[in-house]
Amino acid sequence: YKAQCLKALGRNEEAIKTYQNVLGYEPNNKVVRAELFEILKATMPTENVLQYLYQSVQAQPMDANTYYDFAYELHKANKIKVEVQEIAKDAVKVLAGGKIEEKQGSKPASMSKIIRR
């Protein structure tokens, strides 16, 4: 509740620290993660928000909402690049019964490279 009060008072930096303290005790608390995300989204640069979401996806690999938020923010920031589009095309081929052509010398881009672009 303290973080919510700080947020309501406009003391966002203190609210962020308080939410982060709570996550230290309860790393899978979805309510706290969602409220922290809202503050970060409103107050921080896009790169920091994307990094936070990437860490959230790694911490909660089975949470579809976190994946959705991450994908949506990547899309808004125009960070979904050719590598991801190629992976999607390959997935469609496989679903249609086709085979993926191995491209020599190519390897998937790491998520950190996609975030930074």
C-alpha cells in the first residue's frame, strides 16, 4: 500500500523503489509487477522499459500477459526487426508442413540486440 500512496502523491521514484523492495520478497507478485510497469512506462525511457519487460519475461516464463506486454512495447518502439520476422515466417512454413531452409552463417539475434536497435 505504501507504494500505491507514493504513486498517488506523485513520488514515483520512491514508489518504484518500494515496488522493487516488494518484488525482492515476492518476485512473482503479478499485481506489484503490473503497477511497477505502469510507473516505468510513464516515467522512463523506452529502452529501460523494454529491459524491465525482458527481465520480467525471463523471471516469469509462463506468464502470457508479460509476453504480450513485451511484444506490444517492442512493436510500439519499432524494435521488432527482420530476425523476428524471419523466425515468424519459418514458423508458418513449419505449421504448413514445410521445412525450414538452413541459412549458412546465420544465427538468431539475441533479445538484447533486438532491444537496443
